Amino acid sequence: MALSAASISHNNTPRILSSSSNTFSQLNNQKKISASPHFSLLSLTPRSSLYRSSFVSQWGRREPYYLHGHVSCSVKAVLLDESKEKLRLPKGDTWSVHKFGGTCVGSWERIKNVAQIIVQDSSEGKLVVVSAMSKVTDMMYDLIDKAQSRDGSYVSAVDAVFEKHKLTAMDLLDGDDLASFLSRLHHDINNLKAMLRAIYIAGHATESFSDFVVGHGELWSAQMLSYVVRKNGLDCEWMDTREVLIVNPSGSNQVDPDFAESEKRLEEWFSRHPSKTIVATGFIASTQQNIPTTLKRDGSDFSAAIMGALVRARQVTIWTDVDGVYSADPRKVSEAVILKTLSYQEAWEMSYFGANVLHPRTIMPVMRYDIPILIRNVFNLSAPGTMICRPAENEDGQKLESLVKGFATIDNVALVNVEGTGMAGVPGTASAIFGAVKDVGANVIVISQASSEHSVCFAVPEKEVAAVAEALKSRFHEALNAGRLSQVAVIPNCSILAAVGQKMASTHGVSATLFNALAKANINVRAIAQGCSEYNITVVIKRGDCIRALRAVHSRFYLSKTTIAMGIIGPGLIGATLLDQLRDQAAVLKEDFNIDLRVMGITGSRTMLLNDVGIDLSRWRELVKDKGEVADLEKFRQHVHGNHFLPNTVLVDCTADSNVASCYHDWLRRGVHVITPNKKANSGPLDQYLKLRALQRQSYTHYFYEATVGAGLPIISTLRGLLETGDKILRIEGIFSGTLSYIFNNFKGTRAFSNVVAEAKQAGYTEPDPRDDLSGTDVARKVIILARETGLKLELSDIPVQSLVPEPLRASASAEEFMQQLPQFDNEMARARQEAEDAGDVLRYVGVVDAGSQQGLVELRRYKKDHPFAQLAGSDNIIAFTTTRYKEQPLIVRGPGAGAQVTAGGIFSDILLLASYLGAPS
């Protein structure tokens, strides 16, 4: 007769009945499940002795009778022969323990694969702990939820559970094994339906009933696996760990193992079922009163660790679907590496902070006996995995970069700050604060307090912060009104980042390196905590910064590539050349210098190309054409800066657009680095320039613009080097325009000025409209940039500029019209050249910064033929720095100052300078 719910009346509470007088085990320890004052579900009397009386199942095995929902007339009591000598359980290195999670046994193919792994283990004794099949535990919890909410679909949901296991068994087993398993499965499912029906009627289930229901998944997977192992020729028994593992509830949804009692019961079990291979159920256990319970979520790992401790195993192997423990979450840090070893303490810390390692409590049982835990991938047997063990005493020292083993994060937390002068020196304040937090059942994750005792700051899960804040305001109502406490403030939307490593202890520079990496990634730290053990450093940061912070610190400590997300603005002549240079050099930078430059976007004035992982620069022109979208500069910035997991972002402006330049301040404020040859920002309105430079100096965001003055020549860096080392600039004079350098280097003999200009235009030295070069405005902008670098506060309008564009032609409608009319004015330039030649001079178009008079100017000047400025050829630039140190003989920088290749090279140099600032090896 199957287990059924009794009829319900006002005088009799519902009871679970069987055909014999034997009753169901006491699942809820005499607690009622009440739907009304008249309707309740009571568990039945517990058995008096677990081992002195038991039932013989249809399989001929002694089973605790709480596993049976029916009792047939053939059932008989079996008394143990206590006089018979018990077979003792051997303990020690002969045993290896394996744990296979739900994913590992998620299908019949995977169960067969697990059986092969067990067979291939050469250990003398093998104890295998197995979880329920993938998703089954969730399905079982869903059954309870449906039943107690009186949702009749629980019946079909039970059938789905039955069907899943029936089909798996039919693929795995045959003959008597299949018949026996299916018979047991039928009985279990019928019993579950009866129990769920009772829960449905009562409208509620106690924790004991829930634990009994959800534990069935492990029972079924353990039985199926044991049959398959036996089919492979091994002596194998399956163990219902509710007969062996005894735990005591410890509150907060946790249980504590009773090792002494569990060890005793394991000895008893082994004396009745001696075997060299044992397949045990994970997750489930019993209380001291023999009531079924569970080890709660992630309990199967805990089961394996407890069993490993009970048999003093040589090793506990946790089989999962990953290759081992990563140095960081690989979904957030693509460069995360598999750790070869972790100490128990490191694994414990990383588990606490949410790393996918082990449940923190898993480590304690094995740590008592120095039993190593090996994390391996069941789907990749070639991966060696991660060993968690006690570190060797004579382990060699490691470099700073490996002192931090791993990084973990906890999201969705909030900071609570209790602040006030009345807290200082008052005993019991912290106790009162955390007493109030305890009263609302909140979990405190991190605590930080300044030595002044003026404030206490702590982090709690965000879902609990409202209750915490209300409790604190209520508890300190009088102190807040009296002004002894100034505030109870909540800072929402936070994340916790923890750096973990046992070798951090007493090692200088670890904290400095960590905070330096965060600062360079423009991450603001809201709270800091570090225990005296120094195994971890914990920081609280803004949630939106979490992934970027994780990438930044991981990159710094693991010497993974200094990865920079780049956005290229203006794929014209210079921008396109830069992209090609990046393409050609990318492999060398990555391999030899650990620098990974990823172009996440390219935008022109009309079209932009975006990519989440980095654009293939070997075909960027084709991609822009085929996959480009309408250009939107703000969307472009958001994509490059925010839609990826890279900690560092740089926008490279290769345009001459003042609208783009006006965005620099906002980009820098948002933590985006800026590199540009665009002169508009540094030569624009003085107030905007000063604001931009002030922001640059105040933050860790970098703004590099070497190519604004001399293309690829080190002019800005040379000037800065002089100033920073204490030299005083007296005068800067130079030929700053490659175009005008070419024109005047070739304007000699009897050549007409217009012909030389036409030649320069044909060769690509001039702008499309040569008036942009001949006007002198470009040189004036370079003079302003240098003047401002020396500290002069000049506007562009303060610079007198001698234009080489004849007055009548300045209003010409087009460049073509200008070039047609320019020969009319050749005589004027020819006279100037002749006068210079008669005096033994040459003509050069120069810009001058006179620091003494605090002036600048741009004009056509004459120089003696032995002057360095007269020695130029082609389009070379030359700049002379006259300083207090270089007064008699000016410091001269000379070289090509125009052309796409050298300008792009100057920008590229700034990009590499940024990489070195961000941590790339120099």
C-alpha cells in the first residue's frame, strides 16, 4: 500500500499512514505544519535505534526505514549480531575522495565518463561523493514551492523529475540493475507525491520536510553511478550519507558536523557494507535525532571534505566544469590565469569574497588533517587543476607580481557610515551599532574605522541596507537629536574588491602597488579594510567601476598585458597612417613589451565603426565601409570607455577640429586619457587651456600632445625636461612648419615663389588650400603652445603674424583661384630674396617665444648662411632653445617636421608613453 495522506477532520490531525503499525520517521521533529487551527501535518514517531532495527528492502540491503514510504507484508525486522566481529574501516593514504557536481553527472554520457574516471583511479580505496543531476535540486525545491503555494502543477513537475531519471537509467543500465532501479524510483516518486499532497493540503512545509524532499536527487544519482561502476568490474557499494553524516544546526542556515558521531556511524556502516569503492550521496545528512537534513547550498563539496576527514584521505578531488581556480573571474578578466596552488587560507579568503572556488566551510575539515584538495575539470583531463594545500615551508620567495594570488569581487553592496564626534572614546558604541545590525539579521561584509573613532563604516548587502539604516536611526535617535552623532549615511551602488595572497603578509609595497593601479585606472576608493593577518586587502568602490578596477589590479600584479582600449578619431591621412602603424607593430608590442593596444572604435565626421573586442586592423578600411554606422561622438566615447572590460581608455584625436578639441576636458574628467596632434585645444582660449591643464595635474588621467608642435620631434618633452630640472627658458626660436621649410629651402636662384608653392602642393606638403600654411596661423598656434608651456599667459591674438598670403588674394573663392592668381605677386617675394642674397643671408619663416619680454611673434626673417637655420633641407624643422644652461650655444632639435608617417609616429610614441605610465615595462 503506497504512502497516502489520511483523511482530515476537525478532531484528527492529518497523519501519514502505512499498511503496518510501523510509522514514518520523524521528519519535522514533532513540529506542526499548519494551514489552520484545525489542519496540521504531524510527522510520526522516530525509530529508537538507527542500527539495532532496520528494514530489509526489496534489494536485500538494510535501509533506514525513513527511506521507505510503504511497508510490504514481507518486511521483517533484522537484529544485528553484535557478537560478530566487526570489519574495521581502514583509514589513511590508501583512500582518495572524489566529488562530482551536478554538471559532471548531468546526463547518462557524463555519468559513464565519471565511472571511467573512478575506474582509472589506482587508489586502494575510493570514496566518491556525488551531487544530484544538473538542475534536479532546483526542480525539487520547485516542487515544494508549488505544493505549499497550492499550485496543482506540482504533480506534473514530479512526473518530469521521474521521466528525467527514468530515461537516464534506461540509457545507462539494463537487465536486473535497470529493473531494480526503476522499481525503487517508482516507489520514491509515489512517496514524494503523497508527501507533496500533504504539503499541498497544509499549505506549508517545515524545513525537515523540505530537506527530505530535495535530498532525493542525490540518492538517485548515487545509485545509478554505483551500478555503472559495478558494471565496469569494481566492487562498489552506494552510501546514503544520512546514515553516516550527523550534523547539528548552528543557525544562519548552517550546520556543524559532529565528527565523533559521524566517525562512529561510518565504522558501523562499513562493517555492514565493506567495499573498496563507495559512492556516497552529497548534500544530505541527518541530525542527532536521525531527522533528514541537508548541508545547505553547495553542500556536496562540504560532504566530500567531511568524508575526506573521516577516512583521513590522501587527497580530495573536486571535479567541476572549469580547469581550476582562476586568479580572477575569467568572465570579467580575459587574462585571468589558472592558479597552480593555493594555501588553505587563500582559498578560504577567496571563497568568502565570492570567487568560484569552494564553499568557505569546505576547507575546514580537510585543513585539520592537512589533506590537499585538488580542483579539476571533468571535461578536460589534460588540465592539471589547482591544488589547495598547506604551503611548503622552504618555498622560494616570489616576485612582487605573484604575491597576490587572486582577486574577487562582491557586487550589490551598500556602505553605511555612522559618524559623530560623540563616538570618540565612548565604550560600547561599536557594540551598540553592530547589535542593532544583528537585530535586523543583516550580514556585515566589511568594517572600517578610523583611529580617531570619529566614524564607523561598514558594508552590507544592498537589499538589507534600508532595514539597517532604519534600525540605527532608531537605536541612536537621542544621540542624533543631541548632535553627538551627526549622521547615519548610506552610500548605495557599491562593490567590494578583495586582493588575496598569503605572501602579502609583511611584504613591503603590496598595498602601494594595489592602490597605484587603482589610481591610474581613475578608480576612487570609498573604504579600505585589512586584517592583521594581511592575507587580504579589501576596498569598497563604486559598482560601475568594479570591472575596470578588477582588470587594472589584475593586470598590475600578474604582468598580463597592459591593455588599453583605444578610439581613433579622424581616419584621414594621419589617422589612417597611425592605424596602419598600430597594425604592423601590434604583435611585437604584445609579445615583447606586454602591451595590448585594442582599437575599439574608429570614427570620422560621418561614419564610425565600433567593436566590443577590438577591430581587426588588417581590414579596418573594409569594415568601416561595410559595417560603419552614423557617427555620434558621445556614443563613440561611451562605447570605447564603457562597453568592455578594459581598465584603461584613450581617445586619439587625429583631426584639426575645434569641436572635437572642446570635448577633451569632459573626457579627462571621466577618466579617459587623450592623445592628439590637434593644436586647437592648447592654442584656444586661455581660460579653457588653463582649466584643461589644471584638471590634468589634479588627476591620474593623462593628456599627451607631443605631435602638436613638431610632428614626431621631441620638442614638448625637451622643453618639459628643461623646465622640470630647473633650467630657465630665455628664448625659443624655430622653423615650425615643414611646409614653409620646404618652400624656403627650395626658393632660391631664379625660381618663382608661386612655382615652389605649386610644387609643395603637388608633393603633398601643403594643406589642400595653401593659404592655411602661408597665412602663418599654424605656426602661431605652435608658438602659443610653447609659450604657454613656459608659463606665459598669451592668447593667440597676442601673437603678431606676418602672413605670406598677398592681401588681395586672402578673399579668393577657392584654392584653385588663389593658385592661379599667386604668380601676379612673385616679384615682391623675388625682391625679398634678392635683398637677402645680396647681404649673404637666406629667408626663413620662423616663430619666436621671447620669455624675457613675455612675447611671441611669427615672421619672415633673414639668417646668415652659416646659421643652423640656413642649413636645413627638404621639410625639416629646427627649434633652438636658449636657456640659462644653453645660453652661449642653444640646444637644437632638428628633424622632419611634416608628413603623415612622422606625425603618426609622434602620436604612436605618446601612446607608448601612456602605456609605460600605466604599468608597461620600460
